[in-house]
Amino acid sequence: MTMRLRAWLVWAGMLLPWPAQAVCPPEGTDRGSLQMAREQKFAVPDDVRAALVAALPACLADPDPALRDGVAYEAFSAWLRAGQLDIEQRRALRDRLYAMLGEQDAGGFGPPFAALVLSEVARTDRVAPWMSVDERADMVARAAAYLASVRDYRGFDADEGWRHGVAHGADWLLQLVLNAQVDRAQVETLLQAVAEQAVPESAHAYVFGEPGRLARPVLYAARRGLLDEAAWTRWFGALPTRLGIPKQTYADPVWLARRHDLMAFLMSVHLEADQSDDPGIRALKPAVLQTLKAVP
């Protein structure tokens, strides 16, 4: 038995059983042991991984970015992409993350990082479908509702790292839009959520790359070819109406912030459509240009 394996077995014994109330770092671990797992690319024995899958969601809400982003998110991403979580574990993780979306979190970290890990869960269903039709429809509805509901627009903080609710929500939508099992009506539900944040109600001007992230679900929806030219023209054409009443034009900071966000979003879509070799994505250009001309 190697020293490394012996250490992991000792650690697994310390980890189990978990306390009823999850904490971060999980009971039986500390920052050092979690960082060791990260250094080993989270290649841990099955029982250790199962214990961590149950306990690490608490770290997604931790104010320490090394634990939240560097350990918890990276661990879930690594295990999900490597196919190391079975369907039962994926369902349990998904449902725990759903609960986190609605939990009170004064720090504002939990919901955005729950959404980011949910994008990885959604990716597994895109690559090899395992959710039922009803489960997938429920995820579409939850993802759209989450993105549309984001009102905490904090992005990066030098001490606390990322929150990025809008971008993480857009990442979740992207994986669903890419899923061949998600139909046109569901894609349109997701696109409506994108519209809600492409021109947000608040006086917030995006500075952390959110317009580009919001553009990605739109671009890949276009690549799937589910919406025709008329539908895209209607969708883009409705965006300027979200700016507000005409008398506010260039005389109101809320209107100006929304215009900034809309222009950044449209330019992000146009740039990608202009450079893409995909005919579905390139077909967005006329609708985007028409909308750009309609923005005051």
C-alpha cells in the first residue's frame, strides 16, 4: 500500500459519517487536505469522492475563493466531466444545488456558484441524456427563472473573487440550449430569460464580460436552427423596447445604463456572427444590424 493511498484511506475514515449540517471545510478536512486533493486533480477513492460530493456544496457559498472556486467548483467540474458521478449522485447533487438557488446568502456566493455547477450537471445530460423529459423541462424552467431573477450584479472582487450571477446563469442556459433534447418552445423560454438580463431593469452597466456570456446561448440556439428569420427578427426587435419610455432618452442614468448593456450585447452577438463559419449563426447578422439601427 503506497503512502498516498494510506493517507487517503485515513482521510476517508475521518470524513465519514458527515454531520447533519454541512460546513466548509467539511468536518474531518481542512484547507490543507482540500488543497492536496486539488493538487492531485481530485483523483480520490470512490468513498472519499462520495463523501465530498455530499459535503462540498457548502463550500460553493464560502467567501474564500480558494475553497469556493478553486476546490468546490473545480472538483465538481472534474468529476462530472470525467463521468465519475453516477446518475443517483448527479440527481442528489442537482437537487441540492436547486435548493441553494433559493437560500438566503448575504455574501451572494451560493446561488451563482450553484448555477455554475448546475451548468456542469446539465452538460452531462447533453453529452449522454439521463434526465427524464419532465426532469429536463423542470431544469429549463429553473434555469430561466434563475437568470431572469438575478438582481445581485456584483462581479469580481479582489479579496473575495467572483460572484457573477448573470454570467453563471448564462453558462447554465448555454448547456441547455446545446442539448438536442431541449425543444424549440424550451429554447424560447431560455431566450426570454436572456432578454431580461441583456437589458436589465436596474441601473447597472456591465463591466465583467456579462454581455458576451449572455450572447453565447443566443448564438448556439441559432446554430441549432430551431428559429427562423422572422422569429429572430421579432426577438431582437423587442430588445430596444426594454430601454424605457422615450422621454428618458439620454437624460436618465438608468436608461443610459440599460442602453450600454444592450449595445454591448448586440455588438457581442454581431461580432461572433460576423466571424462565424456556421450558416445559422451568420444568419443572425441582418436582425442584429436592424436592431442596432433601432437603438436611440
